[in-house]
Amino acid sequence: DQQVKQNSPSLSVQEGRISILNCDYTNSMFDYFLWYKKYPAEGPTFLISISSIKDKNEDGRFTVFLNKSAKHLSLHIVPSQPGDSAVYFCAASCFKGKNTGGFKTIFGAGTRLFVKA
Amino acid sequence: EAGVTQSPTHLIKTRGQQATLRCSPISGHTSVYWYQQALGLGLQFLLWYDEGEERNRGNFPPRFSGRQFPNYSSELNVNALELEDSALYLCASTQNNPGGEQYFGPGTRLTVT
């Protein structure tokens, strides 16, 4: 049962345009939603997150939107740059208490973004 | 500040052997998470260690085990290796802050032949 889904395995965008990566989740208990970026031969790096009580968080070129009613979040990158080409993982997290499981973080399968120069 | 480190970078084993993977968290982080990323799949949660104890494990058989040392570094052991254990194994550390963002190492690529 995939609780976090990224339905697009890949996305190709022209440099300077907007990249929109999408993510859907099924569990209403998640407290935070996070995006990670992964280059080949490196571990994922944290990019941006959003609390479940917000609907938008912005950090420079990166904005995450959360639609709780639709159980959907998206990452917008504007403007897209060739260096943004990577795999982007969506993750959903909830804290269950230190002695009852800690952070439950579920990752999506990832979307590979290609930004063409 | 040094990031999360993992060793070895690559590991090649044959079926039935045992593999040991190592992870050192960011200084000050007491929690270590292990994930498996098989080809084409997302990150699957394996184990969580915090302050020297195993706190939670994912849906993996008991031949996946590990431990956390007093300095918070961690080992992942995989016994009786099977071909489908071939994957990238990622370690992450966290301060257990509310957002739960984790800081990942570069991973160990395990190949079982």
C-alpha cells in the first residue's frame, strides 16, 4: 500500500520555465511534508518542507503547496535551471513519540527532472 | 561541519554471505535511520536507532539487523544475503526536530551475485 505516490516518473522542462512536481498521499495523520533532491551517487538532500497546518511555503526559487482536502502537494521551481536536474522525492512524516516508533517517514518513488538548456 | 558518512561506498558479496555497512551521523545527532533503495523504487524504511537502542523497524526480515554505538554511529548487518538485497543502502541522521528532516549519507551500493 503506497501511502505517498509520485505518479510521474520523469519530467522534462526548458531552462527558465516552471517545473511542477506532484505528490499525492493517503494518510491524514501526516504532520509534515518534505521534498528531497538526489543527484546520482549522492544521498538525498533536504530541500523544503511544509507543516500540515499551512498551505504554502516558499524558499527562494522553490515553493511547496499543500492541498489537504485533495491530499496533494506540489513543488514549484521557478525559474528552472540545468543544475536542478535530479531525482526529487516527496516524503510525508509524522512523529509517533520516541518510544512508540519515532518519526514515520514515507517516501515516494521519486520523479526525475530534466532541465534542458 | 562534517555530514553523514557511510562506508564502504561499494560492496560486492555472494549469495549466503553477510554484509556489514557503517554509518556515522552528523555530530550532535542521536538518531540514525537506515533505508533501502532498490532499483526503480523509493526509499524503504529499514531501521531506526536512537540513543543506542533500536526504536523501530520496517517490513524487512530479521536477517536485517544492526546496532548503534555509544558515539551514535551505526552498523547495518544483512545476513544470508539474497540476490534481491542488491540495492543502495542509505543512512540518515536527524535531531528529531518537529519537521523530521533527515540528513543523508551518500549510501553504500550493495551488489549480491
